[in-house]
Amino acid sequence: MKKLVSLMVVAMLLMLVTPVVADHHGGPGTIAEVATEAGSFETLLAALTEAELAETMADEDAGPFTVFAPTNDAFEALLAALGIDAADLLAHPQLADVLLYHVVDGIAESGNLTDGMEIETLQGEMLTVDLSDGVEIVDAMGGSAAVTDADVEASNGVIHIIDAVLVPAAFSLEVEEEPTEEPTEEPTEEPTEEPTQSIVEIAIANDAFSTLVAALQAADLVDALSGEGPFTVFAPTNDAFAALLTALDITAEELLAQPDLAKVLLHHVVSGKVMAGDLSDGLEAETLNGDMVKFDLSGDVPTVNGAEISATDIEATNGVIHVIDSVMIPTNFEYQEIEHEDEDVPETGTNSVYPVAALIVIGLGSLIAGKKLAKQSK
């Protein structure tokens, strides 16, 4: 029943294509009426229509609801990051899930948001509020959307205009090819779209990997991973790096200045193109750093050295990317203190640390003390 109601809510947005009806009581109109004047939403409307949500009629008394509404520019940025056009997005089988990921049951005004708050969407997955620099909404893939216009009131809820499209974890970047209209006499394999970007280019185009890109640049590995390959890269998201920084109690600048940074990054790269279908439970593979990584497929989510693999088979011209939720540490990495010139660092006392076991390779011990990660042994 809740899913049906959620579809009814999104259908209300389709009323944006009709002329705005004035509120005879002098108050704000519905979400649909108010959104027409709040921004440019032609792409959003086309997506709602293509997802066949127009057939679901909304009750005028339904709600209240909170809608995070991406602008046309937000959709253009998503298309550029995925390397597809609008037609590909509108043909995507998970289009409705993406749209429902922008709708929340109830009113969530900006003044009621708190830093780190998690909000459940009508799609079923969570959004996270980040108030460290304005108001940002973080999606399941680690990407974030800034709220450019908040608390646009409506008679049945509130609208927050955002500058990026929120992507749920269940969304696959691959777009299925439609079958040909006329079958051939002999069965042929359905053509697949060839990748057009290298591993590094894909990472640069995705905001969820900005820390990884900065680390590759600091370690002078950009040219290496832009080479012919092929390579298999297990790419940690920004959230994965943030958890590591918390565990080591250091800043991103201190991590990027580590002499052993290249060892950590090469520990996430395997020679050859290893697709998800090539993996097996207990399989071990040697990384370009020289250490081994081990795969565990026994649970609901596959892992590599304890890091959950949240997205697989993102193909590039020189290999493939699998997204992971933590940074894997090789046995030959040793953290070194970075001296700060003309700076007295006050004692900070005892800091809370994320559980380290989730960050370190399965079967390796770890020790974080005095801001130093000791060598681990299998």
C-alpha cells in the first residue's frame, strides 16, 4: 500500500505540464503548482512520463511529502558522468526507482535537518544530510547534491531544489540494449555498447571518487592507470577514504603526503580484466603492489579483503572498475608522521575511532596507535 501511495505522490509532479491553477484561498498551491515556478524541470517531467507514472492519479488530500527536485542542469551532469544521452536514461529499466529516491514521506524542512541525519525515501533506500558546508544531501553511492533553494512551501508538502541527481545503490550504470524489431534468420549475439572512457576518465567524471583521483595524482599514478592495461580496479568511494582518515586520525592532506601512498593505491589494482562473473568464493588474486587479495562470495554482498563490493563491471577502454566501501591496506604500508612547519598541534585527547576491522584486509591484524598503522601479518 505504501508503495502505491508513493507512486501517487510522484504522479502529482506530472501536473507540472498543465497550467498552474491559482489557489483560491491565497495560500501556496500544491507541490505540482509551486514547482512550476521554482525552477527548470523539463527533463524531470520527461522522466516521470517515460516511467509510466502519469497513469497514477494523486489524491488532493494525500501527503504531506518532501520532494528533492533536480534541475535540468542536474540531469545534464548525470548524463555526462554516465556517458549516455537523455534517450538512454529514459529507456533505463530502473528509472522509476531513481525518481522515487527523490521523494520522502512527511515534511522535512531545512530547519529540522541535523548533520548526519538519515532519511528514508519512498524508493526504500536512505539519504544522509550533510550540514558541514551548507545543506547537502548524500546518496547511497557517496555522491552529494547541494540544496540551492530550500523550503519551497506547498499545500501538501515542501520542495527542496537540488543541483544533482541522487542515485540509489540498487541503480546499475549499464543500460540494456533494446532488441531489434525484425529477427534475423540466424541467431546473433546482441551488440553491446563499447566503453569510451578510460579508468581514470570514469573516476574523474564521478564525484564519488574525487578523493581517489586526488590520491592517484599525488602518487603520480594517473598516467599508469591511463595506459593500455587491461586493469581491474577496486575503487574506494569518498566515504571509504573518510572512514580511513577517521581511523588514522589524520587529514586528507596528511594521507596524500604519505611516502607509501602508491603502495596503498596499487593494492587496489589487479592486472587483467576480471569481471564479476569471473570471481569465485575463496579466489585469491595478486595486486600490482605484490600482496594478495581474497574474495568472499558466501554472504549476501560479495567482499574483497573485507571490503564490500557495492557496484561491479563498470567497463572502461582499458579495463573494469568495481566499487568498494573501504580502503584496503597492504602489509608493506607504514604510516609516517607528517611534520607541520610553524604549527603547534594541541593535544586532542582521546578520539573515537571507527571499527578498524571493517577497513583492514580479512586475515590481517591491524594496530592504530599514536597515529601509526603498523605492518600487518596474515
